[in-house]
Amino acid sequence: MRAAFVGGSSGIGLATARLAVDAGWDVVILSRDPERADIDAERVALDIADEAAVRETFAALGPVDHLVFSPVARAGGPAKSLDLGAARTAFETKFWGPFAAVQAAEVRESIVFVSGVAAATPMRGGSATAAVNGALEALVRTLAVELAPVRVNAVSPGIIATPTWDGMAADDRTAMFDRL
């Protein structure tokens, strides 16, 4: 089995890639900084938000059995004062970049997108995150129909202690995890 993990250099993507390596799969980590991943796998530098780079990278990668997306770009804050540039970056990173990769990749068996609890659970300061995850989940339903027999799924693991949250103030992060 050959699997490509976009956003696989940390967090959930890296943990999943490690399981694939342990199972004997041929794994490729695609990330802006793939060298930070402590894993015995092929590593490819890729900014998923760069459409031309996505197309070029997947053309060179060749066929994969499984394609997993877990890239993150945070865009939090109250809707009335949200940095729309950060929100656009979140969409480019988690929605449009992976969409371009789906178009460019030759996938034989499955595509998995890591979504988020924000798609279904309103949270203060989470409007952009909710929007990108909701859009991603809507896309997945259509891709599942269009790309069959390739399986297309979204998984929403909830709020997990990963490096995604490292940019938050320590007190805010602790308070968030205490509410869970």
C-alpha cells in the first residue's frame, strides 16, 4: 500500500502516518516542513495552498492507494473582527488546496479528510473554522458520489491536544481542554 499524508508532519496526520508505516505501508509525508516529522517515510515539501505546486507534486508522486488530508491554518476570533485574510488562508489550506490535490492525484482506494467539531458545534470565535469544516464536509459527500468506487470520507475527531493549539495563550488552551 502507498499512502500520502498531506499535513502529515505533526498532530493527527503524523500519528496516522506512523500507524501506516508500522503496518508496512509505503508512506509519503507532504507538508510545508516535512523534515520536522520524526518518521521513516518519504518527505516532500508542499504548500497545499499553492495550486501550481499541488498539481506538479501530485503529477510527480504517481498513483497512491490512500490520500489523507489533515492540514491546518487557524483563523479564530469574533466574527465581527475576524481577520478575513486569515480566514481566506484557512480555506486555501483546508479546502481549496486539498480540492486541487483531489483533482491532480491518482487515488486507487480512499481519500480521507480530517474535518473538525466546529462544523457542527457552534463556538465563540469559531466562525471561520466552522465555515471551512462545514464546506469540507459538504464537499466530501459529493466527492463520495463522484469518485466512487474510491471511498471518500471525513473524520471529525473532536478537539485533540495537538500542535494546532500551540498558538493559543496557555491559559486559554487549558480552559478549552478543561471544558471538554
